Amino acid sequence: MATPGSRPAPPSGLDATDLVVGVVSARWNNEIAERLTAGAHRAIGATGAVARTASAPGAFELPFVARVLIESGDVDAVVVLGAVIRGETTHYEIVSQGCAQGIMQVQIATGIPIGLGILTVENMDQAVARSEAAGGHNVGEEATLAAIEMALLAGRTRASRPK
């Protein structure tokens, strides 16, 4: 049983061998995005999925890149990765809310699940704590597993696509 605030464990033995997962990372706060991307690739490797990668200048552009990947017809799920770190202005709120709302709109409009691996944190220490190496807390890994689980739930796989 999960305790309040704890992360639920993914279903054991997710078999995603028929899935292609788009991995889209923001280049802004690149050090953190790379750590999240490493986590995404761990999840993809552990489940047998195939990765297709792309990047965006920053978090605000991630919904557009996700949509382009989805419209290519080559992905069954997408995960978006990046970090928005609070500064001294309202830019943090605009970027983080715009990104999250854009991702939800793309996901609903296309019917393709998108894992939200965007850190919205107060400082770099918090970002590092949420993008740990293998065996640690990594939001990129968690968001990728969520996207894979939802794609499997929807039955959207390479094997089910019309030829």
C-alpha cells in the first residue's frame, strides 16, 4: 500500500516490445534534461520499447515537437523532458503552465499518450534530486513508464497499425 506522497510502482513486467516511444528533451537546462533523458532510456530499455529522439529549444516548445512526432505516425507514445527552474520573474509560471496545458491538449487531440517529465522546481538542487542516476528518483524514467503503460492500455502499438 502506498503512503501519502509516495510514488506508485509501475506494473511489473511491462512488455513494450511493440512500442515506439518518442523522447523529446528541452535543450534549456540541458544538464538536467540529459539526466532525465538517461532515465527515459533506462525505462525504454527495461520494457523492450524502441526510442525515437528529438529536441526542442526549451520547455515551452515541447508540445509542438511532441505533436510533430505524433503526426509522423512513427510513435505510439511520447515523453517530454526538461526543467523549468523558478527565477525572479513570472516567466516560470508562464512557461510551466503553457507547457503542461499544451502537452495535455496534444495528448487529448491526438489520442497518443504523453508522459510529462517536466520538472518545475525552485532551484537546481531540487532538479538534481529529481533526476538521479539508475536506482534513484528520476522523473524522466517515471514519465516514460507512465506513457508506455497508457499506450499499452490504449492498444496503440506498431503491431496494431494498418500496413
